[in-house]
Amino acid sequence: SQPNDFEFINVGEQVALAYSLQNKFIVAMNGDFEKDLEIDLPSGEWKVLVDCEKVDLLNNGILSEKLSVKPTSGIVLIKN
């Protein structure tokens, strides 16, 4: 990937990091010990590949519009 393939997502004042890669993947990590990280997703449907509980290579979890990441955890999504 090239540097311009990455686009950082605004997480406000939270202790967190979120970015999209080539407009196909979203990676979000929440470093806050108490608050969920809430992110508005780009349009379309997003499949959950990895979250704080499991790896789901069959892509059963589908999200759209909003993403919520639990405290001290992360998530990886792929565009459907």
C-alpha cells in the first residue's frame, strides 16, 4: 500500500485510532478504558472480519451507518 491509500477517520477527543485502507477495509482501535468508540461508517455494508470476541472469516456480521467499538478493543471490517 501507498501512504495515500490510508485515510484516517475522525475519533474526536477519544483515546482511539481508526482508518480506512483503500476504501475497502476499516480498522478501529479503542484505547479508552470506559467509553465505547462510536464511528459513522462510509456508505454501504461492512462485514466484520475480527472483533474483540472472534475472527469471522465467513463474514456473518454486517454493519452499516454506525460502528461501536468496546473499550480497550479493536475491530476490522471489509466492504461488502
